[in-house]
Amino acid sequence: MQDREHIYIGGAWVRPMREAAPLAVVNPATARAIARVPACSGEDVATAAAAARAALAAWSALTPVQRAAYLQQIAQGLKARADELARLITSEVGTPIKQCGRLQVAGPLYAWGQYARLAAEFAFESEVGHSLVVREPVGVIAAITPWNYPLHQVTCKVAPALAAGCTVVLKPAETAPLSALLLAEVIHAAGLPAGVFNLVTGDGPGVGEALVTHPEVDMVSFTGSTAAGKRIAALCAPSVKRLALELGGKSAAVVLDDADFAAAAKGIVAACFQNAGQTCSAHTRMLVPASAYAQIKPLVAAAAASYAAGDPMDEATRLGPIANQRQLERVRAAIAQGQASGAELVAGGGPLPTGGFFVAPTVFGQVDPASPLAREEIFGPVLSIISYRDEAHAVALANDSDYGLAGGVWSADVQRAVRVARQMRTGQVDINGAPFNIQAPFGGHKQSGLGRENGVYGMEEFLELKSIQMPLPPKAA
Ligand code: NAD
């Protein structure tokens, strides 16, 4: 049991101000507690926000190159602990260890280095006509993150915010806070000035809401459920706090009639089942030509069969457990609802490892586009196959969603695929399974969110624009 009794405020590890029962961090593969972390209070949030405010002037006055040196130091500190991070994230989230290093650690390591480079290279000032346009840090940032890619989501906020000259109070997910605490150790070792980065632990309604509503917080950057995002937006409205939201999705992968069906089946199952389906950009709706359904169905069933659930610490495992008990119950309820809806069960059921939060990889076919299976985010290894009549119908179905985060198009004709991609109301589209690009903007249309993360676009979210009008030269007499 790894008990953590301290939080990180003002450059020091401190005990929370009030004694409260600690929060258990549970290994989803065993359902056993592996650590306890403090349940903070609004008083800790206030202390952390005050520390971030006090540090802001000096941090934002550093040159971008000086800030970049700290970020580079943090990148190196994380690199030195990369194996430890992968094991830690596997034990708190359940991501199979073989994928964890690539999915959960390599991206954040790259991103810290990337923001060091961007901070050093970025044009924080430019001229338009007689105006000097200055990009200034927004100020104190509240970063609230979920449990599915814990270090990645923290990095997507903290690294660009620090690069931009902001200071941060982070509240990681209460069910998977251990990698964030390790990051705080690395940041401390890197010698970041006191108060520039602060970390409090606790739940959403208590600690999260205290942070979101705190008057010293200038901007909230949130990743998580659409329901919590709406609540946070309402809480930010009275003070018109700047807001970035990265919320849920129900992303569609469109298989065009000329696609390589076997490759599409394999690629879409992978894009859906990655991290046991707990990925906001997972491709959870597979749109196929009605005339090719019978041909595609067995290909998808075969691809799903290669994702047997198993111990995430085993190198051979491709599908780990669901990350926590609450999520397990949601996923099981969605599968039961799918079975009751009359959709065809293409893959699912079978024996599962005992003791942890496991569900079988599940595929439904002939899914009604109006059913909850096709419309609601499940956040588990559940794929829905929906049939379409023609290309226009495929685009209409893809866009018939409250969400608009990601998607895919599969075709032998890349230009045709791009034409379809342009018609999709979504923040990103992968052609023929093209991989995630951490330098490209990531974020959603509609109820998938506000703003963009990653690359230079992610850093721009943490900058305010100021126009300074310079005096015009005197007119010639
Ligand atoms: P959640 O949105 O409740 O929690 C995410 C983070 O927000 C956590 O740190 C939590 O403590 C905090 N939070 C929750 N309510 C808050 C509030 N009112 N004010 C401030 N902070 C608050 O997510 P969850 O309940 O753990 O997961 C439920 C669903 O969320 C999943 O089924 C999935 O659909 C979705 N989800 C999406 C993402 C994503 O990357 N977009 C990530 C995780 C979960």
C-alpha cells in the first residue's frame, strides 16, 4: 500500500489543512486498494490558488527561453522514471503494460519537450498595422483531469500553461492520481519556482467545484464527462471565467464501399478497444454499406476475438480491465441495454478473469441509429455497427450525434476519403487508420467541448491577446 499523506502547494509537500478520511486508489485488475491519497478541502484549494497567484508575476516575467529550460528539465526527469510511470499507470488504470509505455508515457514525455521548444520559438508578439499585438498569459489555471490517460491529460494542460507563462493548480482524478503525484515529484526536483505548479487531491463536487469557483482562478481547463463539463461551464459563468472543455464523444468510422474491409475491421476494432474503450476519441460507431454488412460482420468478430480480457501486467494482454467500479457498472448497464434493444450480438460474453473489473469485448450489429447504443458514450470496449444506404446517408449518420470529437474514413481512394472527412462535423478525422498526431489540434465540435489541446494550438489556449496601438507618425504638413 502506497499511502500519500501530502499535497503539493507553494513548492512544498504539505498535509491537508483538515483531517478527512483518505481516498482509496484501487487496482482495477484485482479490485484491491494500492494507495490512499488525501481528501482535500476548500481551504487547501484556497491556499493552492493563493500560491499560484503569488507566483504568477515572477513566472510570467521570465523570458520564454528561461521557462523552456524548466520544461526541458521536467521532460528529462520524467524520462528517467518512464518505466516506473508505466507500471504505476497500469496499476491505477489497467492499461495493458505492453501498450502503457507507448500510449500513456511516451506521448507526455514528447509533449514536455515539445512545449519547451515551442515556448522558445513562439512569436509572443507581432505587429498589425499600427498595433503591437502581445500574447500574455491568461493567469492562474485550474486544471481538472480524468482517469483514462492520467499523465497525458495532465500534460496537455500543465505543460502548455507553464510554457505560456501561467501558473497552475491541478486536481487529478480521484481514482487515478498517482502518476500526477509522481509528476509533482519530478517538477519539485526540477526546481520550478515555488507556487508555479500546485496539486490538490480530492473529488469533483467538493474539491473540483471549490477550485472552479475560486476567485483567484482565471481559467478552467477541464477534461472529462460532458455532464461535469456542463456543470463547470455553469459555475464559471457568473465570473465569466475563461474555459477550455475536452469532453466526450461518440465518434464514427465510415467504411466506404471501396475500402479494404479486412483492414478497416481490424483498425476500427483497435481504435474502439484501445485502453478498454476508455478513450474520448474512440471510434465506437462503425458505419458500413448495408450491402456489405454480411461480408464485414465476420471480419469484425474475428478482430474482436483477438482482444481477450486479461491481466494488464501480462505482456500478452491486449484488453485490460475497466478502470474503476463505477465505470464497470456503467459499461455493464450499456451492454445489457444493447442486448435488450434487439441489436445483433456479433461478439461478446465468454469467460473473464476473476477478481477485477473485466468486461468482454463486445460488438453489436444492425444497431438502430436512434438507440442509446448508437447515441450515448459508453466508455468501454463496445462497438456498434450501423448500416448506411449511400455516401450521403453515411455522412448524415456520422453527423447525427450530440458529439463531434473524432472519426475515421476508410477508402481505397484517399481523395474520396478526404472529401467525406471534410463533411464530418468533428475535430479530427483519421484516413485509413492514420495514427494520432500530438502536434495537431485536438478537441471537439458540439457537446464534445470548447477549444483545442496539443501542439501550438494547445499553448495558444493559455494566452490572452492584447493590442497596443502605437502613435501614428505626424502627418506631413
Ligand atoms: P467526470 O467527468 O465525473 O470526472 C473527471 C474529472 O472531473 C475528475 O477529476 C472529477 O473529480 C472532476 N469533476 C467531476 N465533477 C466535477 C465538478 N462538478 N466540478 C469540478 N470537477 C469535477 O468523469 P467520471 O465520472 O469519472 O467518468 C464518467 C464518464 O465521463 C465516462 O463514462 C465517460 O463518458 C466520460 N469521460 C470522458 C473522458 C474524456 O477524456 N473526455 C475522460 C473520462 C471520462
